[in-house]
Amino acid sequence: MLITVERILTHWEQESESTQKILDALTDESLKQEVSPKDRTLGRIAWHVVTSLGEMIGRTGLKFEAIAEEAQVPQVAREMAEAYRTSSAAIVAAIRAQWTDATLNEEVDMYGEMWTIANTLDIVIKHQTHHRGQMTVLMRQAGLTVPGVYGPSRDDWATYGEQPPEL
């Protein structure tokens, strides 16, 4: 398959929309939800997703506005969701302005390894997917409605007037 900026952006926009749905469903109270005191809270995981955009994609040399990795974790869920929305839009605009299809094959140093820029974006997307999974479990524990991502969630079935498939 030919890797192009347009294909990368289509994939990014689909996946970032899913991440945005999860972030938009968080509440201020849910940010404190944890698996254990030794693990990240739901809010800390969500903020990590937001700040990792600048940290990881910034290593490619792409210039865009993003939240610094060391930025303090907000206590307001809406601030996290808006920060992600803004950073994601800035990434898309910057890719359109700064990269060509050839750029995607350039290699950059990522944590001591050489990765193509296309691979880096793929890893960033997978990184978000990994953390979305963690967040949805914590959202269930916090009593939140979990939006469907790759299909309807249990909560979505009710909006369709149907019962979810049996366990």
C-alpha cells in the first residue's frame, strides 16, 4: 500500500475522533478513578494522551502548538478534551503545510531508534488506542457512559432501542 499524507491524515482523523469521544465523555469526578494507588488515574491517563502528542510527534520535527509533557494535569475534564481537540487540529494543519508524501519516508530518532515518520505516526495512533482501552475500563468503574469506538458499546445499544448481544 502506498503511504501518502492523505492516507495518514484520513487514518489520524478517524482515530483522533475516537479518542475525542472518550475524552468528551469524562467528568471532573471521573478523573480521580483509579485501578490502584500504584497506577495512573483516569485523569492522568487522559492527560498523558494529550501531552504525548507534542512529545512524540514533536520528535519528527513537525512544528505545531501542543501542550508540554510536563504541564500540570487539569482537574477539569473539559479542559483535557479541549486541549486534545486543539492539538489534534494543529497536527493536521501542520502536516498539510509542512509534509509531503516523501517526508513520510524520512527517518527520525525516536528514543534511540530510527523510525520513519509514517511509522512514528502509526505508533502514536496505536499509543492512543492502547490508552483508550485503559480509559474505557476506568470509565465503567466510574459509572460513566462509554461511547462506542469500533462499534457500539453496551451503552450505545440502548440508544438504538435494542439489547446488547448476550455475554
